[in-house]
Amino acid sequence: MNEIALTVHQTARPDGFPTTGDFSFVESALPEPAVGSALVENLYWSVDPYHREMMDDVPGGFTLGAPLEGRTIGRIVASRTPRLAEGEIVFHRSGWRTHSVVTPDEIRRLPRFEGVPLSAYLSILGGTGLTAYVGLTRIARLQEGDDLFVSAAGGGVGTATGRFARLLGAGRLVGSAGSAAKAGHLVREVGYDAVFDYHEGPAAELLEKAAPDGIDVFVDNVGGDQLAAAVGALREHGRIVRIGTLSQYNTSKTPPPDFDYAHIVEKSIRMEGFLVRNYLDVQEELYEFAVPHLQSGRLVPDATVVDGFEHIVDAFLGMLRGHNTGKIIVRGHLSEPHANRTRE
Ligand code: NAP
């Protein structure tokens, strides 16, 4: 076990894209668990787009100069409660730090399925996969043969959506992503039929070329002009699954999408947003659906794994700029010190 603990704090509110200067790494002695709690050495961290929203001065946002939160998997290394045993692997939300003190009520025990790596509980079997699964099964209410368009198709939710949609019998699967390399991966590995780079022109034109016969479902991680394009491309009884608004997280200047509202009526379109935290009861169903496919190799988690906790901020910033393919995950392993490190 490492004898020091590192914790990431946010130190400034960004204007636009955040930078490494908005964070600091605070070094301290290992925290001592109080009676009734346990010390966890963290092994895997999730950094997520919603962390960018929490960096702003918003209700429930990150407090400056305090540890951040995030989904994490770790191993209990010292316990002062009979309800948590040393050596146990647990999931908790006190992330962005090498070590966390947790109580039994703050952790979740992860079921272990043979052949399924731990990191999958932060990607395809975790909140990311659950978001994709709920989006398809509960919000889109996907029917066999439905043609889909997925924005930010190369990210965690986007790749999981593509892979699940294939297994659920979707028809034509079209996506958008930020680079040709991502588009290639999505077509070759994930099962998309066509993927366009959204930088290459107006979204409506690119979508029209990729899905000339229209779409039944739009799974939207981005908003903006891709949402407007999808409204135009949707067929009668089309569904828009509003998952996120990546086009707005780093700018307050993006105008709302401009589309013909009459389409919503004339094509009987249903647009519905959701928060995955309101669908935690679907988690068991996701395991039942996905685990056999993971074990048979029909389903593969897409992830970009960044090694070393000291790279967690870079991993987060890189994800906002599209450096990840699949879910971005940070894997524990301390190496060189970080420039922004201070001692508590
Ligand atoms: P992700 O897609 O793995 O990572 C973010 C991706 O967004 C980047 O890789 C980048 O890929 C893309 N991006 C960044 N700026 C963009 C822009 N201006 N326009 C278009 N694409 C942009 O992240 P994720 O965790 O899977 O999350 C995807 C979406 O789901 C987010 O909107 C997130 O907030 C949302 N979400 C919602 C819920 C919920 O409960 N509703 C739960 C989880 C996630 P490119 O290279 O393609 O640009």
C-alpha cells in the first residue's frame, strides 16, 4: 500500500474549457478510518462529462478546495467495522483520490461474473452501460428493425448504445463522432453501418447522406445542430432519447438548436430525457442481458484506460476534448509526482 494519499481538489471555476490549473493534487498522510468505517485503496476511477457541469457554480456542484466525487472501485485495506472486510472489492462515489474512507452504507458490493473484468463495472455494466440500456429499452422502447442515429457514438454511452442496439435487433445504425479514427472503430468493431465526423459539414447534410431513408430513433448525447438534424430525419412516430448535451458543457454561448417544431406534431415525435439515477432498478436486468454476451465474446466493453492516478485530471480534460474511444477509465498506479501537487 502507498503510504501517502493524494486527493484532487478543484481550485478555480473555469470559463469555457477547464485546464489543469483549475485543479490541484493534495498530498496527505493516509486517512485513518473511524470506528464504523473502512479505508479503501482505490483501483479504478470514472471521470465523466457531468463532472464538467459540477465544476460550475451550480447547486450541487463541486466545492472549491474540497475533495471531488466520482464513481470508483477499490479494495478495503483497513476496516473498523465488521460489515466491511479487509480485501473486499467495493464500488463507491468518493473518487478523485487514491484512498477513501467509507461507511458500509456508502458502498455497493459488485457481483463477480467469471471472465468479466472489474473495469467493466465502470463502463458497460456500470452507469454508462445502464444509461445506454435504459435509453434503448425504456425511453426509445426499441423495436426490432428500428433505424437509429446516435450522437457522440464513439464515447462510453455511444459505444454501449451501438453494441446493445445490435444485440437488440436494431436496423440501420448510424453515428457521429469527432474523428475518422473513431468512425473507423465504430464501423469495424462496434457494429455501426455508417459514422460521420461531425466536424466535416452541417449536421443535416451529413446525416442525410448517412441515413438517406430516415431514422426511427435518435439517441442524443450532444444536442445542438445534431439534434436539429435528427428532428428533420426522424420518421413518423420517431423517438428522441435525450441523454446529454455535450455541445454545451464547455460554452454558454451555444444557441439552442433551431428546428421546425411543427415536425414534432406532424410526425408524432416523442422526445424524452432521463437521468440514469432514476432507473437503478434496471441494473439487475442489465446484468442478465449483458453478462452472457460478455462471457461469450459477443459483447466487448470499449474503453480508453489511462494508467496512473496522477493522470486523472489529464484523462478528464482529454475526454472533454474527445481523446477517448469508449468509456474513459483511470487505473491506479502511482508514478511520478504531479506538478500541481501540494502537501496538506
Ligand atoms: P463520452 O461520450 O465517453 O465522452 C465525451 C465525448 O463527447 C468525447 O469523447 C467527444 O467525442 C464528445 N464531445 C465533446 N465535445 C463535443 C461537442 N461539442 N460536440 C459533440 N461531441 C462532443 O462520455 P459519456 O460518459 O459516454 O457521456 C456521453 C453523454 O451522456 C454526455 O452528454 C453525458 O452527460 C451523458 N450522460 C447522461 C446520463 C444520464 O443519466 N442522462 C448518464 C451518463 C452520461 P468526439 O471525439 O466524438 O467529439
